[in-house]
Amino acid sequence: MQKIMKYAIAALLVLGIIPAGSMLMASNAGAPLPAPAYSVTYEVQPGDSLWGIAAAYGTSAAAILDANDMEEDEFIFVGQSLIIPVSPNNIPGQESTLTGVYVVQPLDTLWQIARWHDTHVTTLVEMNNLAGTDLFTGQVLKVPTLNGAAAQPVPQAAAPVAEPAAVTAPGNPTPMPPAALTAQAAAFGQNNPAPAQPQAAAPAASGPTAMPPAALTAQALELAGGSAPAAPAAGAPASAPAGPGPVAAVGAFELGGQAHGFGPETWDAMRASGMTWIKRKVYFGQGESPTEQERLISAAHREGFKIMISLSRYPGNMSSNEIDDYVRYAKWLAENGVDAIEIGNEVNLPTEWIVEGTNPEVYRDLMARVYPQVKGANPDIIVISAGLAPTGGFRGQCNPTGCDDLPYLNRFVAAGGLDYVDCVGMHYNEGLVPPSATSGDPRGNSLHYTRYYRGMIDMYWNAIGGAKPLCITEIGYLSGEEWGYVPPAFNWKPPYNNTIAEHAQYIAEATALSATEGKVRLQFVWNVDFKAYGDDPHAGFAMIRKDGSCPACATLGKVMGVTP
């Protein structure tokens, strides 16, 4: 009942029925909450995030939630009055201890400065009355301090840690897995452990933990079961005609999941699985407000996760003005803390993108516009090309009705598309056999590469010559066991495709292989917690099953080293 009242108040504020800032959230029956020993009252402004407010006042998001009797999955709204618990040094009358100054250095961005001071771009814009996010060297900015401490300048790194020559994208946030990583995933499926030599470590990024635990390597190799292939020869060309090319060292393998809910059930399942990322698909529309995306970013960071947003749009032709807005929207996401962005979704299908999007050269032109804007706003963001629909339905061709993924990818690469990505997106969500299998699929056209995890990895890796890492933005195995059937369009192996046990086992085996072969940077399970089961059986792919159990949490947790 209390939560219903809060949402009702939020709706009335949005509609203007209650004046913004005219009331505090109540714990029950309208009685105001007792204030903490030291507190201030803050009215939420457009663009605010809970994380940014907490950083500005030297407290934590959790402390603000507790002070206002809010649930951890609740979002703040414009006009809401919040009680902010603060330290004795930050009580009213001592405002001077709430801010410090920072002198802008060459190549600084507002996003970097916000991250260094544990605050938000919007907060810095408001504190300094900035008209935008452009800065100049020597500019003096007010910055929030933590617990009243004086702000310290954050200089540029004097000398970055040397990275291997194979690195093709600057600013990647995480190091390659330590030698131990190879030991832990490779024992889950077959003989595919990680390269013999670990890559040199890049500086670790602040924020959610990215490195897999050292224990992960020993266990995953045991789970995948076998010996590693020889490391690629030094200086091997990126376009080697046969076999995989050199591994692009962009950071340690990390696991995430696409999720619908941002509540305790979802967070707990993801932590139990060893996930450090969450994915959310966002449909862009011209003139759409990014407020909801800011809430998603803040919620993910508050829970200790990085967030990848797949920025798609509703089908239809995109005008030049809409393309401009799309680029600005992607840049805004980068400025406001999103950790990775996928530019589009299954752009080889006009039903998922734009009619011109089935032309790989047109998509390359879009990437050429998006990439410098996004990377300029946040050099550490991972820019991912759209995961393509795995299909052979267009007879190996591209035409106005759609395009098979292999010819699409080949043309994108030939047009220079790899110059505008940090990671090449890939989808694989129709598996019926173990990830180590290369034959035995029960459907027609059983030799097509899309039937197999191994077929997809090899096809993509060879098509790009190993010049960039892969990001599997969707991987899933469908089981309709609880329902006893699968809708006809998805009924690839009657009566319900995979069993629940196979669903959990295959996801873990694929993760073990991805974690150890050095080709996959990020992998997102499709999906963690979707509930709908109908003509499009989302819940049949979900890790959290119909009865609330999560068998895949246990198998993934073992691969990722979070459970014995």
C-alpha cells in the first residue's frame, strides 16, 4: 500500500496536480519520516540520479533510500523531496565544505571528471551553470566533495601501462584475464582453454568489479575439459586466410544478462551467476526523453553492475534529422555513465531496424558518425556493433527484404566498419545441442553454421580476421519443459526443445568456452527474468524459471568461480 501511495504521488506530480516540491514522502498515513541526526532536504531536479545526489552530499544511495523508507528498486522523480543524511561536516551552514574545485586538464571530458569525483555529469553542469559539456584547458570547475574533504585535482596518468600491439581500440576499461582464468572455464565442455600467455594488464577501471576472480581460471578449464590451442604467432596478419586471427586484447572476459526487472530477485540471480553486467534494450524515438535511461544507469551502478544499453529504434525509414537525434542520444548515454552501447539490434532485418539498415554500407556510415561522438564523450565506453540475426533465410544474400548475417558482416568489414567498433556484436539463441558440438542438430539444414555455438564463433572470427573481439549480446537456449510445449515457430525439437537441465548446462558450457578462448570480451545471457510465455516464448529462455528456481545460476556460478 505504501509503494502504491508513492507511485500515485509521483503521477500527480508529473500531471501538475500537486505542485513540485510541496510534500515529503511519507512512511505511513501521511506521517513524515523522522529525519536522521544530520540531514538536509533536497528537491529532485530534472536529470538527477540517486547516485549523483548521494555523491554530491558525501553519502550513499543506500543511506538515502533508508532515510526515505524507499525500496531498492524504486526510482526517484522530478519534484520529489528527499531527506539526505549527511556527515556533521556537511550540515546546513557549512556549504563551503560541500564543494571543491578542479582545474580542467588537456583532453579532459566532463564525464571523466564526474567519475573521478564520484558524481554525475548533470550535477557538474548544474553546479557550474554550464550551457553544455564542452570544456577548455584551465577551466575551473566546482566539484562535489566526499564527507566535506577538500577536492583534490585528478591529474592525467603520467604514463599509461603498455598494452600489447594487438590492441586496436583505445580506452578499454579492463585487463585481459589473468593466467588463472584459463584454468576455470575450460573444463566445462571440451578442449578449448585460454591462450598460454596472459595479456599485459591495462589499468583497472573504477566502478563495478570487472576482473573475474583468480580462482575462475582453474575451475573453468576443468569444466570445459582440454588443452589450449597454440597461441597465435607474434605479428600474424589480422586478415589471416585460414584459422582465427590474433586475439584483440580489450579486457577480461565478463558475463552479463539481459533483464527486465531491476529488483532483488534479478540482482541476486545475477550475482549468484558471477555476472557483472546487465543489458537493457532501449527503443529510441525522436524527441524521446532519456530520463528513464538515466534511472536504469543509476540503478545498475548502485547495485554494483555495469550496464550495456542496446540502442535500437522502431522500424521505419529514418530521416536525416532522426539520425542526428540518434547520434545525440547515443552521446548523451556515454556522457551519463553507460558502460557499453550496442548500436542497433539485428540490423540485417528491416523489421528490427530501418529499411536502409539492410544495406551494410549505410550502417557503416551510421557507425562512423556515432563512434567518434560516443568515444569523445567517454573514452572508456565499449562500442558494440549490432548483434545480427543469425539466419540463412535469404539464401546467402542481401536484398531489400533482409540479409543473411555472413554476407552482411563481410560487406560491413569491407566498407571499413571495424574502424568504428570496439567489439563486434553477435547473437546465438537457437541452440539444441551442446556448445562444443559441430554436428547433430535435428533440424533441416543441419550443417548451417547458425545451428551451433562453435559454427557462429568460427564464422564471425574468420570474417573479421580476429581484428576485434566478439561481444555476444544475446545467447540463449529455449526450454518449454514447464509448459509442456513450445509455440510452433520455435518448436525446433518437439515437444519442448531442451530440458531445463540442458538449458542450464548449455549456457554454462558456452560461457566456459567464451571465457577461455580469448575471442569473446562480453557475453550476455538472453535472458535472466522475462515472464511472458506465448507466441514469443521469452520465459522459456529465462534463467529464472516458471517456479522461481534458477538452475542456470548454479552452473554459471561454477564456471565464473563464485560457487564451488
